[in-house]
Amino acid sequence: MFLSSSSSSSSSIGKWKFDVFLSFRGEDTRGGFTDHLYKALTQKGISTFRDENEIQEGEDISSNLLDSIEASRFAIVVVSENYASSRWCLEELVKIFECEEKLGMDVLPIFYKVDP
């Protein structure tokens, strides 16, 4: 795997707030695949941003998401059937690709029940 549990300790002393930003379409994968993925990453000590765990009620969602993408070393993009129909997901994806180009973010796409 591209991450190790040691990456978590390096993120806390480096410029990264999160090791991984998890981008997904909730209605397609929440309560199943992304929950299992998030649990597996965090159990390995990998600091993972998932919106429902990191954004508090009343906070500005859009700026918080975009800031969190910039503060992440890696992005895992779970591309599912309805991913591209979500304005939020597409905004995240644009920011992720900007960070890949400008900051050297590593991006791992996962195709969930769709043909790549």
C-alpha cells in the first residue's frame, strides 16, 4: 500500500494536517465501502479526513473542504456511479487536481461499481 502508519507521525510534525483526504459520493458509498475504508485507514494510524467526522455543524462546508484538501498529503477518490453528478464532488476533484499539480499531492482513484 502507498501509505504506512509511520506517515501519520510525519504529518503531525510536517505541513500536513491529514495523511488522506477521502472524496466520495455519500449516497453511493456511505454506510458501506467508504466507512470500511475509513475505519481501516484510521486503525492503521493514518490520519484521514472524512467530512462527517471533521466538519462541525454551522461551519462553512465549502471552504473547510477545500482547506482540508490542501492540508492533506494524499487523496483517495472513490469514483462511484453518481460521483460526477455531485457539484460538491466535482469541486473537490478540481481542488485535488490543483493540489496534485501545485503541491505534489498523490491521488489514488478507486472505481467503485463502475467501469474505469
